[in-house]
Amino acid sequence: GIGLFAGALFQSVKVKNYLRRYEDNTMFFLILLLICFCLLLIVQLLSVALPYHFYLTFMTISWFLSFFSLSKIINNKYLSDAFNFLGNYTLLGYISQMLIIRIIYILLLHLGIYGYAYYIINVFISTILLYSFLKFINFSINHSVVFNKTYRFIFQ
């Protein structure tokens, strides 16, 4: 649900125009990064009082915005391209994202990793795996007629 909401939000014309206006403003993204870190700390302190789903939602949104802001501050073209690519994925991307996050969740719990380390590792690993998977799918769609027709039949 968070992914669908964020995808719809970031695909809207108003949000794109707003982000384009502040695209080269490093101070805006630095302030956004600080706000996200403060939100992470506040939500962590209030985690006992918040319902678990609200807690996870706020944590996920804060981590996403933190990484987004950090990539804009670093101003790395590869990171920006990766965010644009991940922001445009389809139903297959959402399904694969849920599977990857669930598998990483199970692996990290078995390794005894939890707390902030869990969130950081889970976000990094699942994002890298999702990016790699979607790049593979995109490559397959562009270079295989059979895969392209199958993908279009199932997901469009």
C-alpha cells in the first residue's frame, strides 16, 4: 500500500513540478533528511503507543525519504537514475518487492538482526535486489519477443 501511494504521489504532475523546482537545492534535501531522521527517532520513541502498522508505515516512509534525500544531496547521476527507474516499476515490481522484502525479513530474523540495523540492511539489500531484478526484466522485455509478449499479456 505504501508503495502504491508513493508511486501515485511521485507520478503526479504537481509533485514532479514541485520536485523539479527544488531539484538543484541541496539545502532543501538536507532539511528533508534531517526531518526524516527526527521522525525516525520520534516514531521509535513512540513505538509502544502507536499501533504496529502505523509504526511500520512511518518508518518505511521516513527511510524512503531519507535515502531519496541522501541521493539528491550526493548528486550522483547513477543513484538518481536508479530512483527514477524504481519509481516507474509496475505490478510485477510491487509483487517482486513484497517477495524480496519478505525473504530478507525471514533471513534477517534468523540471523538475529533487528532494530535500526534490520531496517538499514533490509532497505539496502531489498532495494539492490529489486533494482537488479527489474533491470533483468527490463533487459529481457527489450531483447526477447516471447518474454515481451508474455509480460504484456500478464501485466498489461
